[in-house]
Amino acid sequence: MTDPLPLVLGFVSFLLLPALGVAGLFRQRITPVLSALLFAWLLGGVWALSSGWRAGLPEERFLRLWLVGLVLGGGLLFIAKVREKRRTWKWVRLVLGAMTVIVFVRALLAYVRTFS
């Protein structure tokens, strides 16, 4: 891969924007619930790897799915924690707005290049 920036922008926007939408549905603090779920996922994965239980999956696939769950859960937890701090939330919204515009413009340019 020559230019990882589009991949990073796309991944971050696809992770952050839906997570913010989901977090926005809750008026309560959701970090305790997310923390507990992430901790349970971590312990369950460690137990499964140490005991040899793989839910019928090959070890590489199980490990990859477990790690993806940890990364996504960590991202959601980070977003929830930042959202609860009012001082930083304004900056997060500004950055997300800029990322949304960048991703939209890149998609629009790709569309124009494809169909022109």
C-alpha cells in the first residue's frame, strides 16, 4: 500500500461516526458498561486462548476476531470517555466534521473520476 492516509481516514470515520451516533442515543454515562464489556471480552479471550477453546474456528481466525473486538471496543470506550468531557467534546466534533468533509470530497472526486 503506497498511501495509507485514505485507509486511516476511512477507518476512523467509519468507527467514530457510528459510535458517536450510538453514544448520542444514551443520556447516561455509558463508560461503566463499555468498560465492563471490554474487560469481559478481554478475559474471555485470554481464557479461550489459554484453554484451547476456539469456538470451532481456526486459531488465527479466532485471534483476529478477538483482537478486532478489542480494538473496536477500545475505540468505543475512548469515544464515550471523550464525549463525557465537555471541554474536549467541542474539539472532537470539529475534527469529526473536518474528517467527514474530507471523506465526502474524496468520495465525490472518485465518483467524478469514475464516471467522467
